[in-house]
Amino acid sequence: MRKVYGDRAALDGFDLEVREGTVCGLLGPNGAGKTTAVRILTTLLRPDGGRAEVAGFDVTRQGGQVRRSIGLVGQNAALDELLSGRQNLELFGRLYHLGARRARVRAQELLERFGLDDTGGKPVRTYSGGMRRRLDLAAGMILSPPVLFLDEPTTGLDPRSRSEVWKAVRDLVAEGATVLLTTQYLEEADQLADRISVIDAGRVVAEGTADELKSGIGGDRLDVVVRHAGDLGEAAAVLERIAGGAAEHDPDTRHVSVPVRDRIAALTEAAAALKSIEIEDLAVRRPTLDEVFLDLTQKAEK
């Protein structure tokens, strides 16, 4: 797909496929095109080129069928603060053309599913951030759509509230929903996504599982933090001898890192070889999604 605003291409050959019953995490820096893609896929915006199908329907020619097949949870909760949680859901039900009785029944079902039954009669202004987000998810599920779009659903939430939303998303997927999740939280994608697509400058620059993306920038790394910065050189020499490659070190954090092939053997040998140096930490780790994200977006800029 392509979408152009003036002389700037928000989407420039954006290509994506999401398997049914999975979560696809769409990652990218601000301005990469994530929200534009979601707006096109949910029929809120027309593409300038290319085509897309959601749940088997063309987003341009069959917009009505697409809208009946999707739920959308945007970056800001679309809730009435003065109404109760139950009244909000009943209102959404009526907007989706459910009868009054069916809207009441559906509201109760969703309050129970999202763990809000006890607070359903309270005004939304009294809800915590996590409760509001779960209610927003419930509103997006009024018609039990097979496809759910979540556009940065946990922005601004504290860790506990974020975990509540993650659980709600996992439950929806377990029941068969397909989810496209845009997020700037790398941990969120790591936790929820079956596959991840990294978008930059309007196109996908990499995709795969979290493990595949991490392996793409290198395997395991042996990390050492020394107590005294003066020992960095000696620690780096030890790790380079063990790994047979160049070590990276940072005097400010007193941290030394080197890629290794055999994680257990390297860790054991390093523990023995570094006995003469005071160390604060010694560990083998995989690259993080943060490192993958930075590596891929920096490459895309070159």
C-alpha cells in the first residue's frame, strides 16, 4: 500500500500478511506509518495505491463488510466519563444497532469476560487506567469481531494496568481472535506477538518471530560488569580470548560484552578466568528487541 501526504509518503510500499488466530506486532518509530496503516485497514482512510483485505474483504470496495468484521481500540479510550461501565457498553451496543435488550445482555457478558462485573455500575471517571483500557477493549468486542486492531493500547499505563490489558488480549486470542497490535513498547510485542513486523519510513524492514529477529543481529552475548573501571581492559582481553572476537566495552557503565557461540562453555570459562578481577555481574543473554529495533531502524536510515 501507499499513502502520500503532500510530498511525504506515510506508506511507501507497505506489505503485511497476518495469519488468522494470531497476534501480529507492528513496531516502528514515531512517524513510521503505523497509525496510517491501521486507519487504512479499518476503512478510516483510503490508500493512494495498492490494495488490502481484512477478513477476506477489500478495504476500499467492501468497507461495510470490513467494518462489521473488525473491532478498533485507538490510542485514546472512547468512553463517556459520566456514564457507568455498563451504560457505556449498552450505548456502544445501540450504536451497533443492537436492540435494547440484546445490548444489555451483551454488556453484561463483556463486563464478566473482562473482569469488570463488580465495577460495571460505577462511573468510568472512577476507573483506573487498566480498567478503562479493559472497558475500551470490551467496547471493541461488542459484535465479537474476528479481527481486532489495537493501536498502542497501553500507552501511559503503569506496569500493573499493562499486565491487565495483556491478559485480556491473550484471552481474546485464545478464543480465536486475530489481532494487529501497534506499539512502541518492545516488551509488549515480545510478550504478545506471534510474529513481529518492523516498519520504518512507510515500509516493513524486517519481520519474523521475536527469536528470529533477535537472532538476526547476532546470537548470545557474554556480558560482564566490573567493579572498577580500571579493570575494563583486562576483562575485555579475557572475553576476547574466550570468544575469539572483539569485545565492546563502556567505561561509564563498566560493562564489557562479546558474542559467543557456546553459551554454557563461555560462561563457565569466563567465571574461572575472571577470578582475579572484582566483578559485579556475569551473564549470558540474547539480544533484546530494543537492540533489534535500533539496529533495524538505523540500517533503514542509511
